[in-house]
Amino acid sequence: MSRAGLRTTEFWTTLATQAIAVLTLLGIVNSSDANSLRDALTQCVTAGGIFLANAWVVVRYIQSRTHLKTEYSSRSA
């Protein structure tokens, strides 16, 4: 399954990691805190991806059930 780069969790994880690296180079984030922050952001991106995938499954399920019930009610009328 091929997806556009912006739609992958790998892209967003890499973007977050690179942003932390730039902030560390600029002295905004201490290098000792960078690893903890990187781990936390990686987990947040992953959790967000899982949440969106699960939400899509629920939406598709509701759509299919609505379609079936609409079709059934139109046949029995």
C-alpha cells in the first residue's frame, strides 16, 4: 500500500525528531533533555496515527451500517 509521504507516521516522527535536533543545536533544548523529548514526541505521533486509523474504521463501520439499514427499510416499505 503506497501513501503520500505527508500521510505517514514515519514522516511526522522524522519531522519531530529533526525539529528537536535543530532546537538542540540552537541551544533552546538541552542535549540531556533532547532524548526524553524525542521519545515523548515519537510516542505522541504514533498514538495520533493509531487514533486516526481507529477513527477511520469506526466511521466506515457506521457508514456501512447506515447504508444497510437504509437499504433494508426501503425494501420493506
